[in-house]
Amino acid sequence: MNKQVPHIYILIEFLAVALVLGGLPIFMEKAAAIPPVPTGSYEKLLFALRVFFFALYEEVLYRWYLPERGKLVLKTVNTSLSFGQKVIIECFPLLLFAAAHRYLGIGAVVFAFVMGTMFRMLILAVRKKGFLFFVPCS
């Protein structure tokens, strides 16, 4: 088997996840419908679980998977990454995340970009200190 084939699979996987999971929210024309206020205990629990799941999904996708997998894709081609390559690979998920909030207006896009940057910096700082055991170091 050709040694380059696994690198192609990694690239295809990265692009598919970035475009499908990260890119599809960009094309939303309006905000998702606000769910009704949960009344019973069961509905409140389900609502809390949904909020937790979707927040976790965003954090894992935009703050961990896309930047780390992007670095891996670039490292398969080039063993050492330049400063410019690192900036691009860190900004790509931030731009996707910010663009996914465009239906809320320019203020929300700027806010999403700034907060996404702060959360990514927090993840990097915490991981550097060794407190974030479930995020693999690259």
C-alpha cells in the first residue's frame, strides 16, 4: 500500500467534518426555533441534557477537533509548522464558528469570534498546565 494513502484519508476526514459539521450552520437563514418552556421535571431534564450536549458538541468540534486535526493534516505534509500555518489552522475553526452565527447579525459574529478565540486560548493554557487530561497533547 502506498505510504501517502493514510494521509489522504486524514485529509478527507478533516475536510468532511469541517464542511459538514462545521460548515452547514453557516447556511442557516434564521435562528432555530425557541423551544417551549419545559414544565415537568422530565422535560426540564431533557432540555438541560440537550443544552449540555449541543454546547459540548460545539466545544469539541471547534475548539479541539478542527484545530488539532488540522495540525495533523499539515504535519503529514510538513514536519514543522511555520507561524503562519499555525495561525491559519487556529483561525479556520474560529471563522467557521463565527460564520455559523451570521443569522444573528454582525455583532453576534464578532462576539462568537472573540469568545471562540478566548475559549481556544483557555483550552491551550489549561492543557499546557496538564489539567485537561482528556485533550491529547500534540
